[in-house]
Amino acid sequence: MKNECFSFENLNVWKESRKFVLSTYRLLDQFPPYEKFALCDQLRRAVISVPSNIAEGSGRLSLKEKIRFIEIAYASLMEVYCQLLLALDLGYISSNDMITIKRDVHLIAKMLNGLKFSFSKQGME
């Protein structure tokens, strides 16, 4: 089998969101042990939801469904951002961590909006 891949693997937004999962998991190592089954657990589910919904949406046939999964990925990204802001407030992550997080979230959000616009445009043709 050659270097065949699924369509979502070619999407830059999927690649960036995958990197964001890894960096978020690394941040979670800094959280106190009592957050393991609370905030850490919720953050893991939400951050994994971003690339997962991009991938799932790419497998849908209708543009309406593709757009819906991009919207779900965006909503999950906002959930992660909110939870990481709370982690900053609680002193679990640093202000420098938050600067990087905000940059990453902004980039992924912009890319998701671009992908959604691209799908919407296809539906108008």
C-alpha cells in the first residue's frame, strides 16, 4: 500500500488541530492530580473532538453535513479555549502558555471558518 491517505489527512486545519491536541495533553501534565477526572478529563474529550469532527465531516456526502461537523469542531475548540482560560485563572497554566494557546486557537478557528466558507460556496454553485 502506497502513501494513500484519507481526504481529511490533507487538510491543514486537521493537521493543526492534531498538533493542538498534543500540546494540550502536554499542558495537562501540569494540572494537579485532583483535576484528573474533572477538568483534565473534560479538556481531553473536547480537544480530541476538534480533529475528530473534521475527519468525520470529511467522510459525509452532503455539504450540509460537512458544514455541521465543522461547526461542531469549532464549538469544541471554543469549549477548550474557555476551559484553558479557567485553568489560567486557577493557576494551572502560565500566562505564556495562554499566549501560545490563544495563537493556536485563533489559527484553527480561522481555518475552520475558511473550510466552512469553502463548503458553503460549493453549495451555492
